[in-house]
Amino acid sequence: MTSRFRLPHLEPPPWLYTLLSRGFVMQDIHGRFALDLAGFLPPGARLLDVGTGPGFLLKALARLRPEVQLTGLDLSYKMLWHSRRVLAGVEGRPGSRLVQANAQALPFRPRTFDVVVATFSLHIWPDPAKGVAECARVLKPRGWGLIYELQREATRAGIKALARQLGLPAWLLYPGFRLLSLQHALTAGELKEIAAQAGLIRSRVRPVHQVFWRLEFEAPALP
Ligand SMILES: C[S@@+](CC[C@H](N)C(=O)[O-])C[C@H]1O[C@@H](n2cnc3c(N)ncnc32)[C@H](O)[C@@H]1O
């Protein structure tokens, strides 16, 4: 494990993170992730979002795949207060389940979920390998774990391409992304190291949407 994992992280308070997440940049990003995830979800699947924050990924998924059973989990009661309000705005479907717990000790039986996802959360977990091992433990056979983080190696060209797609000036997005990356981005090597420490056998790190990594892993083989 590199020393950077041990740096204290500066996180905005839940109300501010929720406010920022309502902006079109985060809404666009969660929309992209929801579309990606839809491809991994069989009909009626069960999905767990670890470190769900204000719940905007779950909201995008609820609109895209109303039949999927969604569970959001977060360590912070305050974040869950916000996600309850965000998800109450999704009409025409039963509410998502929200659970207060630690990623490093998931309160679920083994083989419960078809997909376990975490977006921008793993880099905060004190022991990310333990958290990833927990995500793998609760996956059903043939299920998928999908963990999204910012790319520390994101190139100027990649950031510019994203800026174009978002309709933002690159001169604005570029310094903002670099600043955010100082504390909140991981390298592909770090993600591979975490996967190895978690004991994952079938995993890979893929670049997605220009500036993100997706650590993908399959459920561990049955004993
Ligand atoms: C940067 S926010 C990301 C929220 C959301 N996934 C998103 O994409 O907007 C990180 C979230 O991870 C949660 N978190 C941090 N450490 C955690 C842990 N050990 N277990 C569960 N959640 C945790 C925080 O409370 C916060 O809501």
C-alpha cells in the first residue's frame, strides 16, 4: 500500500457535496455510470452502491431500470439523510433501501447482490483492500464488482475531450480536475495493488469516459 492512502482526506460536508452533486457535471457523470451499469444488470437484479453519498447514482439507475432492487450504503448518517430526500423524488417505484454501515464490514450475507458498485468512495476507505474484499464477498456467482475512481494519469487530451462533451471550457475544467486529483485520484497501479491485496483473482482496471478508472472484478469462485 502506498503512503498516499494514509493522507487525511479533505471531504466537503454532506450538504455541500449534495449541492455540488446537483450540478450538471456530476449529474452527467452519474448518468454515464448508470448507463454503464445497466449493461451488467440482469432483469430484476439486486445492486448495492457502497458509499452512495447523496444517492444520485441510485436515482439515475432507478429511472433507467425501475425493476432493479437498489440498496445504498454509507458510513455517514448525514449523507443518508440527503439520499433519502433525493430518492424520495423518484416516482413510480418502491423506495430504495438505505443502510448505514462501513464498507469494510458489509452487513449482508455472502452472495446477495448481482452488482456491487462504488463511485469516488474507495479512495477514502481506511483499508480499501478490506472494503473491496467485502464487496466481492457479497457478490452472487457471476456477479460483478465495479469501482470507479478518478484517473491520476488523466491526460490533457482526455480532460479536454470531457470538457468538450460537457460543453465546458477546458481552461476551467483542466485546473479544477488537477486540483481535485491531488487528493482524490488513484493510479491504475494502485487499483491493481488494492485488487491483489483483496485476493481478487479475476480483475482488471479499465479506462472509462476519458478520465476515470473502473476496477472490474467477478465474484470469487464458489468453495
Ligand atoms: C465523495 S463521496 C461519493 C458519493 C457518491 N458515491 C458519488 O458518486 O457521488 C464518498 C462517500 O463515501 C462515504 N464513505 C467514506 N468512507 C466510507 C466507509 N468506510 N464506508 C462507507 N461509506 C464511506 C462518504 O460518507 C461519502 O458519502
